[in-house]
Amino acid sequence: MVGYVSVYALAAVGMSMQFMMVVNVLMTLYVVGGNALISRFIGQGRKKRASALLYSLGIFALFLSVFVAVGGYFGSEFIYEIMGAEPEVVHQGGLFFSILACGMPLIFLDTLMYNALSAAGDTKSSLYIKLFAAALNAFLNYVFIFGHFGFGAHGIEGAAYATLIAYLFSVVSYSFLIKNPHAKLGFIPVIRIKDLLKAWYVGWSAALERGISSLSFLLFVAIIAYYGTAELAGYQVGLRIEGMAFMPGFGFAIAAMALVGQSLGANDKERAFAMGIISGRVAYVFMGFVGACLILFPEFLVSFFTQDRATIQVASTYLILVGLAQIPLALVFVYSAALRGAGATKITLYVNVASLWIFRVIPSFIAYKMGFGIIAIFIIMNIETLIKGLVFWYIYQKKSWLDIKI
């Protein structure tokens, strides 16, 4: 819907998702370590201790979110400027991200509770909550962006308002769910410093990995931005559509993380290893199928987002190329998540950082300086995904990560 406002608005919203990757660095500090511990506690049958940890992590999440909200509100346009965006993209992005920043406490809590329930093994509740939240978000986008049912047309600002209301719905729903005594996880108002420190110990390397990876992606997007607004918007549209292939990967990555952690908590290493293998095989099938759809129907899919011919051409080329990389990407998603569920966050740190810089960012910069077109950048991205997927597969097969202690 934002694509019908303008190509500048579309590029601005797309770039904001890259900035949210940086925000995810702070969330990773408590989410990944919390997931690893909660899944092990559930595997050991210690629901109360898992619930106390969730409460402690919630307090910590709110504390962090306040700083992010203040920085995002006052520095929204500056963030776009340092990315080298065009003036109109900077203006549109400032309007969007300053509103989004005000809802950071909601975003932080939503991420925590979604991941915690998944680590405890309850993914169905999150499915229903997210389905309704997504439908609500889409409906409110229609109302606020274009102006319907008595509301004014707010353009890109309307998209931000719709997003925050959807997050509010999710957080309220999770809160009611967790208060149910029959839920797999609850809130127990006890702060156990020892467990918090354990979560941070596991999470710091994951946060560092996410931080360096986010910086890498921001630089990668900055390189694309130098090609022009059409190329930037095309990449962002292609990335959103590729999200259809991401979703099965994310889903089975969550399954692998939770089941590996729970199996290790129950001291069943053979089952822990098997859970990652099974999750990976199913992810290959789903992502491979969606990848084929991206290759066969790229322009049809892009036409839902924009009618700008230059943007459609770039996005379609992107989809054809990334469609070929969906199976290696499934390897990355599932096996890296399984390793994090086991607490092997240092391994994922080394692999992701080395791969992104050596095989993606630096080669892309060299290709741009040498005058290669945007297609060369997309090909480099695919090669990096393939290499990283093979490395994670090799590490997982070695099984040394099964002996990591938290």
C-alpha cells in the first residue's frame, strides 16, 4: 500500500526495516539467551523458573526500549541521511520512523513474549495472534494511508500508526495468554539475577553477531542506494516478497531452536541432533517450493507492490536470483538457530561475521567501484548465502556443539 503513495515512501519504509535490524541487536541480547535457558528449563520440567526468567527479561526489555525510543524519535532523519538516501526519502523516512520509535516498548515486549512462548513449545497461540495482528495491520493501513471510514489520508505516517496499533494488540493478547494458569509459560514476579546473567552470557555473542551483521547489511543496502532510488526500492520490494520464502525457514528455525534446547535440557543428545535434521529437511522442501514460485512469477508478484517499471524490473531480477538460493538459505536459518538453541552463539558469531564481510560486503563494494550493475550485487549475495549454508551444515554434522554447557 505504501508503494501507491510514492516510490520515495516505499524506499523509506524498506530502509526502516534495515534500521530495525540494528534495534534487533539489543533485543538479541536477552531473547537468544532467554530462549536457550527457557527451552532447557521446560525440558527439565521447571516451568516456574522459566516463568520467573520471562518476568526478569520483560523488565530488562522495557528498560532498553526507552533508550531506543528516545534515540529513534530525535534521530530519525539523521539515520536516513547517513545511509545516503535522497532528500525526499529522508523526509518520508523521518516521518515514518519517528512514529515507529514511540512504540519501541511494545515492539520489545512483543518480540520477547513471542520468542519465549516458542521456546516453551507453544507456537500455535502465536500463530493465531500474529494472523489477527497482520490482518488488523493491513486493514488499518488501508484506513490510515488512503483515508477511509471518516479518517484522513495520512500516507506513510498512517502506515506507522497502523503498525503500532497491531503491536499493541499483540502485546495485550500475549499478556492475557500468559496469565492463563494452563499456559506453557507464565509471569512469576521474581527476579533471579543468576539466571539473567546466564541469559546475557549466552546472548552477548549473539547480540554482537547481530550487531556486526546489521552493520554489514546496512553497508550492503547503502551500496545499493548509490545505484539509485529505483534500484533501492526494487531491492526492498524483492526482499519483502522473498519473505514468503523466509517464513517457512523462520518457522522451522524456531522449531529447531526450541526442540534442540528442550532435548538438551532432558539430556537427550541424539534427539537434539535429530530435531535439527528433521526441521532442516522440511524447511528445504517449503523454501525450495516458494523459491520456484519466485523464479517463475516474479513480475506478477512485484506488481502487487508498485507500478513503477524501473522498480518492477529490478525487483523481478532480484526474485529470480534469490529464488535459486532458497535451499542454501534454509540451511542457514535452521542450523544456525539450532546452534543458538544449544547455546553455541560464539560459533554463529564467527561464521556470520566472516561470511558477510569476506563474501558479501567487500566484494559488493569492489563490484560497485568497478562499474558492475546491480545484478552483480545480487549474484554476490547469492554466492555468500551458499557458502554460509554449507559451513553451517558442516559444523552441525560434526556434533561438537552438543557438549556445550550453559
